[in-house]
Amino acid sequence: MQTTGAGSIGQTGATTPRLWKIGPCAAAPWVRLAMVVLVCLMIASCTASDPERGTFELSSAVVLEGLNGPTQLAVGDDGMWYIAQLGGGENDRAGQVLRVDPATPAAQPVVLLAGLDKPTGIAVFDNRLWVMERRALSNSELDGTDRVVVVEDMVFNGRSQGSLTVDGDRLLFNTSGRISERTAEPQDPQQSSGVLWSITAGGVIEPVASGFKHAYAQTRGPDGTLWTTELADGTYDGTPALDELVAVNEGEDHGWPACVGNNRPVVEYGGTPQACAAIAQSQAVFASGATPTSVVIAPWNQATLLVALWVEGVVVAVPTSPGDAPADAVTVFAEAERPQHLVVDNQRVLLVDHAGGVVTALQPQE
């Protein structure tokens, strides 16, 4: 199907996959991450130590290209890939949803939906195609027909909402935060910002947890822990807040704006050391503005979380075990121009590069 703005999609690198080698050269505190990235780009090989797999090389091959600002990819039960993309500038309202058959990636994609307002999230849930736009959540049949807006005029941070996450029998989404729209008791996505929400197949919307500036992406660990990334997006007491990865305590408030980063009290919003110490500690902290847009559990190591840092241009690995110094646990895993989204597809991870317009498959080389 020929459609303006969809781009052409093809497959490259299948016969000569690119090899990444990762390990001690990247193992450094986050404060030294920029230097580490440069070093790892220059070093031909680094060893990787994985308690489950030992030392391994990472195979990287581009499997889709020609996308136009892709934001999220969902793998349907039918095996099809459903991709949301901006289709132009951030505010052009040219967003699209594409369907691609991964068995024939060189074929022209099918455009299911067009003219969307900054679609940042897509999911297949209850055999329906769900899309998160700037201020609206909708669903349709898998072919894009029978589209229904479920929530409109959602509160947001002035730019966008985040991604969508299927979590068992519910779908997760967030309302990105403005302090002026922060409420003590979350009511609904049209009134309460800084909240992680769930919606059932029957349309019941409930708050999962609150106190987030922008809980952009989530994943569920094998032990049942629900993880979320947090985009701090602002200054507090005159100091920019760190972005972070945190375990979600369902039904609880996670502190924003009184507590930010790794439980830092914010005096101007009534934060105290005692109150902030009582909320969940960050699993990992990232530079202010690093923009963690995706998180998954590594399929080859269930004790490792992979986090895409959009602005930093890297994917980092974070252990699921708790630690006393969250920054020390962060190691560089791979890099991309603008890593937007990660998807576990069997024993590989699909990396959606927003700026490059490509999808890359990553997996350990046997």
C-alpha cells in the first residue's frame, strides 16, 4: 500500500550482523557514563560477564528501516508488528499506525490510522488496537476500523503522554504531570496528573499509583515487581531532578513533587527527609534530561533490566536486585541515535530508533 509519509521498509544486515561486545568497559557510575560511552565506541571489543550465560557477544541487525519518527512497536498475537510513528514534526498531527509483517519486511507497510496527534503509545490488548496520542486514548479493530476514543482531553505536561503497557488483564498508561494539576486523591485522567492508570477490557479505569512527574514506560518482572521509568522534567529548589527507574508500590504515592530523583526532598513543595525516606528508593538514577522512554527485562537474563535513554543515545543495563548506590549499578549495553522503545521478542530485543527510523534486533551471539 503506497502512502505518503509511511516511508519504505526493508531489511539489512541479515547476512552480516553487527557485533557488539559489552562488559567491564561500560561498568561505571552514571556520573561517568558519557566518558564510558565514548570509550566503548572506540574499543574494538569488551568482555561481558553474565551470571546465566557467561561471556557473550551481542548480535545486532537492522530488521526494519525507512520509518518516520517511530515511537512504539507492539507485537500482536497474529505475529504482526504494529508501529506508531509521528510521520513528521512533533506538532504536525501527521502521526500514523502501521502494520508490518516481519516475515516480509521489505513489503510496503499497511497504514491503519493516519492524522494522529503525536502518538507515543501503541498496544494490542483484548484483541483491539490501542493508541495513546497527546491527550487521548483510543482503540479500534486490528485493521484500524471501528475506532473509539476512550478518554479525551487528558491532563498532560504540555508535550505528550507516554507509552502503553499490557499488564496481564489490564492496560497501563500515565497522565504526565503538571504540578498545578496534581491532586491528593487521583480522580480520573481528565483531572489528575502524575498518575499511573490501568484500564480493563471492560473500560474500568483505576489509579495504580500516583506521585510521578511522567511515568513513561513500564514492565513486569518475573518476581511480580512492576517497574516504571520516571522523567523528572523540571527544576526543584533550583536544581534539575534526576530521571530514574523505580519499583511501583501499587496504591501508594511516590512523592512527586515533594520528593524527586533518589528521594531528594524538595523544600518548596513541602518535602522533608523523613517523608521522602519513606517512599521507594530509585533502582537506578540517570542524568537530568536523560529521558528513559522504555524498560524491559532482558530475555537472556531475568535479573537484568534494559532501559532506553533517549537523549543520551544509549541503552543501559540495570540489575533487578536492590542496591545502596543506584548510580553504580548502571552499565552501558548498546547505543543508538535516539533509542525510543524496547520490545522483547522471544530471545531477542527489538530496539526502535526514533531518529534513525529503524528497528534493530539485539540478541546474544551463540
